[in-house]
Amino acid sequence: DIVMTQSPDSLALSLGERATINCESSQSVLYSSNNKNYLAWYQQKPRQPPKLLIYWASTRESGVPDRFSGSGSGTNFTLTISSLQAEDVAVYYCQQYYSSRTFGQGTKVEIK
Amino acid sequence: QVQLVQSGAEVKKPGASVKVSCKASGYTFTSYDINWVRQATGQGPEWMGWMSPNSGNTGYVQKFRGRVTMTRNTSISTAYMELSSLRSEDTAVYYCARALYDNYGFYYSWGQGTLVTVSS
């Protein structure tokens, strides 16, 4: 199984600051035949299901604010929130869908 | 709009079985696989497997094979996930989820979740 490891486990930032969440996969999730990274990011608020933010590592889902962006390739990926808003307080998960599906352990984002 | 509505919370004793339903609306039920994902408190989500409402074909994660059964009733656009031989470690919120397109493994529509509590 591909293991997804996120860092940090939590971070606390001031409103307007940039948030950076990292995700490392135990093997590459880049599919060479189509040059796509099989990596998604989700946001989860308490008592809600996960919400899809990003897929193919960098494609923003419709309706997701453009302060959210995804980058990376192969085994190392990053979710960036360019200017943290109060409504962004949540737990964020990365997920690979290259081989089966596995999620990271989550990164909790709070306001300082 | 696409909507997945799940059945209510369940409390089960160890060794029992639970069956969770997921009713789909807003799209053609047979066009997209239904996936099941569970999440224990404070943990990341865990994918359990998929079912094709069109063919009835299924694919289960090794960990759950022999204990999980995914079925459907196309006449009422409803998918089911049954988990048997329950143990305390199965206490979790269970979600059904659908892909955005082409059954790629990222999920844009989720049910509201069903809490299954396993306790003696």
C-alpha cells in the first residue's frame, strides 16, 4: 500500500498569513502514460464529510476559492492557502488514487 | 444537484452485522461507482472499496475482504454496505462517496455519514 505522510500535524497562523501543508507518498503517484499525478486534497470541518479541494495535484475543484492551490509531482506535494481566512479552519487531508486509495493522517489548521 | 443520503446511526454489539444504505439522487445512479470510506474519531479517512451500480461488480480492500459486502437496488437508486463480525475497532463514521467523473478515485460528492458504534 502507498503510505501518505503529511506535515506538520497542526499549524496555527494569523489571519491573512500563508499556510503550507506538505504531503509525501511512499512511492510515486505520477502515471507516466498521461503525465498526471494521482493526488487529491480535501478539507474537513467538524461533523462534516471531507470536501474536495484539489485533484490531479493542482486542479482546483469548481467553486473552491483561488487562495487554495496545489503543487508538486512524484512523491512530494504541497497545499497552499495564500491568505488564511477564518472559514479555512479545518483539517486537511491528501489522498492518492494511483494504487487503491489512501489518505494522509491530516493537518489541523487553526487561527493564532 | 448530486446528493447522497445515508441511513441513521447504529449501535451494535461485537460480533453483530450492520447494513448502511446510501440513496443517490440528481444523476443517473448506474453511471458512477459508489465508494465506501470510513473514519474513526481523530483519524484520517480509510477507503473500504467500491461497487458498480451498473454491473454489481465490487472491489474490496484486502483488510475488509470476507467481512464486507456492497450491494445495490437500482430501482430505488440505493447502495448498501454491510459489515459483519463487528469489533470495537469498527466504531467509525461510514461514508458513501462518488467520483467527479470517469470513476477516478477522487470524491466530490459524499453522504452525510453514518455513525456505527460497536459496544457491548
